[in-house]
Amino acid sequence: MKGSELPTVRELEGGDVVIVGRNTFKEVVRGINEGYLLPLDYEPPAPPPPEPPKEDLKDGAEKKEDPQPPPKDPALPPIPVSEYSSLPDPPNSLPEYIFTYIPSLHILGFRNTPRRIYRFLTRRYVADEICEQVVACILEQEKREWTDEDIQHGQGEERFWPKVVKPDAEWRESLYLDPRIRPTLFWRVPSEVHEIPDYREASAPEEATKVEDLQPTEEEIERDRRLREQAALTSMANRYTIPYPFGRR
């Protein structure tokens, strides 16, 4: 092996994953599937070349070739879900991923104005749900196994996606999780959080202290002395001030 060539090592990380929105949920699941099922030397098939547009040429006219071809799409085509079963088995030891789902519903459109008003007036319930999920992730509360119903997280959000998301886009695909990876995925279960008692010692004395018993500090004594001197100088200056002969200034 040459000095410039280094062995490729697949890192095992895992841990908690906070998912915001249905589209992020699909991307994360697809990334986990492809990350642990695809071999390191996998090369996706090249996309089919685009068909040239059909143009009606006039008699005697020659079709001019475009000297500059359009730039290629740098994004590799996604792997169809139907090919997951033909991919090799993942490694024996896979890290555990613990999901926390946070809804992300952004409704647009004039027709949805009543729905938007209702969501604005009841957003405190959504805030409570989000806080419960986030606290469960931060405090590492209990976890549960993946179930068939978990693929429905955020299903209602797709109704309000913008029209630019085409029906054949990757976001519109059905969410699929390979059975070989499913045992390593879990979900956080929010539970009741009890208030942590304050074990700090009280700085104030238990018995009530009278104001007469309080002794001033040196700084307070010096501050009062300066204030008295300043008041005396001001009073003396006002006493020897010559009044203005033409009344008030």
C-alpha cells in the first residue's frame, strides 16, 4: 500500500437524532439505509441521457449542434427502494439511533387563513408537545423499539407542502425502513419530569433581623459624608448668589 493511500474505515457513531419535519424524517431514514447497506466501493448507475427535442426542420435547413452541452447534475441519482433487498447485509455491530420527532407544519395560501388563525390561537399545545420531546432527548429518558406506526410521523404535513415538490420527487416517496436495520432504531418516550429540589444552603439567617440592629459599612459611611458635604456647598452657593435685577431669567 502506498503512503498516500489510506484504508477507508466506516465510523460507528449513533446516538440521539432530533428530526424536524416530515421531509427531514425521510432523508434521515434513507441516509441510514444507504449508509449501512451500500458497500464502500458502490457506484450508482449513470442516469440515462436526455432525449433530444424533436423539431420540425424546414426544407433545406440544417440542424445546428449546440457547441456547449448543458451542465450535468452533480447530485447522484437515488437508489430505488426496490433494490434494497439485493444489497449485502450490513455489519454485525450497528450503532443505535434514538429518534425524537418535532412537527414542522408551515401552511401557506389564502384559503388556509382560518386554519392558520386556529393554529395561531392553539400554538401553545404544539409548544408543549415540542418541549416534551426535546426534554426527553436532553434528559435521555426511556426509549422504545420501532413500530409500524412510526412511519406515519408527520404524514399530515405533506398536504401543505408547496407545489414545487413534484409528485415524483424523492420527498413524495413512501418511507421505507429495511428490516435488517430496524432493530437498531428507537424512539424517545417523554415522561413526567419532577422538579429538582434546591440543596443550596440559605444565605440569610433564619431569625428575622431588625433594621435598628444593622450596622452601616465603611463605604456607606463615606458615601453619606460626601453627600452631606455636597449639600452644604450647594446651600452656601445659593446663599451668596446675587439676584438678577430684571426679575426671573
